[in-house]
Amino acid sequence: MQGIQNVGDRKHVLVLGGNFAGLGAAQKIHDYAGDKVEITVIDRKAYLDYIPNIPLEIFEGRDPSMTMHMDLVDALKADGIAFRQAEVEAIDVKAQTVSVRPNERPGAPVHRIGYDYLVIALGARLALDDIEGFAEYGHTVTDAFHANRFIDYMKHGYKGGPIAVGSARFQQGLRGKPDWLPTALAACEGPPVELALSLGHWLSERGKGGPGNITLFTPAEMIAEDAGEKVVEQLLAAASEMGFHYMNKVADIKRLTAEGIEFADGRSLETEVNLVLPNWKPHAFLKGLPISDEVGFIITDLSMRNPDYPNVFACGDAAAITVPKLGAIGHQETEIVGRQIAKDMGTMPAEKADAPWQPEVVCIGDMGGGKAFYIHSNSWFGFGGDMQILKMGRTAYAQKVLYKEAFFRNGGRIPNWSLPLAEWASEKLPF
């Protein structure tokens, strides 16, 4: 089936993925290009999974499968954007078609949908099944299923033993990588830092131990290196004072066993609980495409366009230049995608659409007890940035909770002024 393509005098924009980057891109394209385009979003599920707040939910006694899912169809319908539930199976950039398999009920055939513009916002595959022993001896909080499994164990099975929290090695593609983009050894290390801090508080509150039970580890020279050396030194000093342990340069997770965790550098830890974040891999069908790097992430320039196929965009975790794999960077990229397509449609002047983008790290992580850390930094990227801001306290926690509430209440739409206001409040107001 050849899908909607060039509907009348409108161009068909096909957005693959409906989580933060896909929804945000579709909304920005609608805002800036208006009735010049027809937009279709395809995702394997009909809801947005609000992943950043899953740890906070379980530690505060809520089930993220009930509180972190936002209806995607209604959010898109508000802007007249079509939604189709299906698994994406292949992309043919020469024929300008995408092969999808409807997945509401088993047994559907593959259909092909055409496009004028393609936006790849499929996120990444979290390679938990690449970690030897994870199914038997590992835990994570990357989705509601695993988060509930973890917190159930901590409530009912935990014996008070040692806990390891950290990341597997990230395999970043290098083909087409710009010089300004660093090579990361972990996909995103805000989550393990958040998990360690909030879990330490949770243990203390329940008389099950505390920060001294937890070792935070990283494959890199320095955990959360994208936050900047100054910020990380402050974080590690605070964590050390609380009693956390720390291991760096472990290279990778070799295996998980009944006795603990083994690292690729030869070291190991005896543990009761291994709380890990996996390697982030592109979806398998993206590897080998003319728009992809050697591992399967989509190559783009700073306008989020593929250099060889300028009608193909990528944003969020599927994009090769999204390093670290961070929601704030994905949000910045959706703005660019919307402006670029609007420029092509003649609804935005080039001088506005082509405004230079320099990625910034913005991260808010729960610490437990109604407190959070706030990080805003641009020093890791090769643009000469010198901003490294770290704040800890109740203001950041309020920002984290209120942002989610506003996001859900407004169908994923956060006004452009809200992020600068949030940054101002987090950086200028007392904590």
C-alpha cells in the first residue's frame, strides 16, 4: 500500500516514533509549517511513556504504569495530526517509503507508506539482553515492568546487602561524527546518579541501610562526564560525604552472577542487587542504511538533516549527534526540525530557521526527601562553552514534578518560554 504522499498541494511528513522526540517534532512542524503539510505519526504504542520520572514514582510509592503513560492519540488529534499504531520494520530512502506492520492484533501484513519528508524519532533499543546474567541477577528502572520488579524486590526480598548502580559501555558510532562531538563511554549517566542518590535516601527512611550500601560505577574516566568536570567533582564530593562508594574506568559490565557483578577491566563487586543501565543501540533495521553510521544511528548535520538525503531528519536518541542520550537535547532538536521544514514550506525565513544550535545539557534528578539536583552545562561540547551549573534542593524537585504535570495537562505541549523560565528559577532562586 502506497501511503499518503503529497496530499494535494501539501507535503506528507511521516514521523517515526511518538515519545518525546516524535511528539515534539510533530507538534513543532505543525506549529511552524501549518497547513502546508500533512503529518502522520507512527508508533508501536498509543501512549507516551514518561520515562524520566519512573524512579521518582516507585520510590514515592506509585506505579509508573498507572501514572507515567500519556494518551498519544488525543495529544496529536488536538493538532489534526494522524496517528497509526504499527511496528516500523524498514526504511527505503531512495523510494521514500517506510514498511510498517500494524500491531494492534497479531497477524497483520506489512504495508508501505510513502513520504515527502521523513523524521526518524524512534529512540533507541536498550540492550539489556546483551548483559550476561541480567534476567536472573539484574535490575533496572528503564520501564514500568522493570521498575515495579525492582521495587517489589527492595520492599519484600532485599536482605540489606551491597548494591551496585551504574552503566554498561555505550557503543557510539564514529562514521560521520563531527569533530565537536565527544565520544561517550556511557549513553547518559544522569539516571544512575539519580538512582543512587534517591535509593540511598529510600533505604535510610525504611531502616534498610543507606548510602553506604551503594557503589556507583561508570565505564568512563568520570561519571556523568557530559555535565563537566567542575559539576562532577561537586557531585562526587557530596556523594562521598553521604557515604556512597565509587568506581570509575570499569570499561564495561562483563557479567552478572549470583555472587555479584564482574567488570571488563577484571575487577568485581560482591553484591545482592545490580541496578544497571544498558548500552543504547539503534533499532536493528536502521543499521546498514545509507543514512546511518556503522552502528545504526542516523547521521545528521546541525540542522538535523541527513547530508545525503536532506528530506530525512532525525531527532532524539535515534540521531547520531544526540550524545548524551538526553531528553533536553532531544527537545532542542525537535525545535530545529520544525523550523527547517517550515523554511522549506516558505512559512519561516531562513535567517530564523537557520539560527545556530549549540547543544546544552539540562538535567534534573531526584535525590529523595523532596530534593533534587539541577545541572545546566555546555562545557563538554567542542564549542568553547564554559557554563557548569549545579544546584541541589527543593526548587529542583518542584521543577521536576511540575514539569511532568504541565506536560501531561497540555498534551505534551510546553510553551517556548517555560524552559527559559525553569532555567531562571533553578539558577537564580534560592534552593
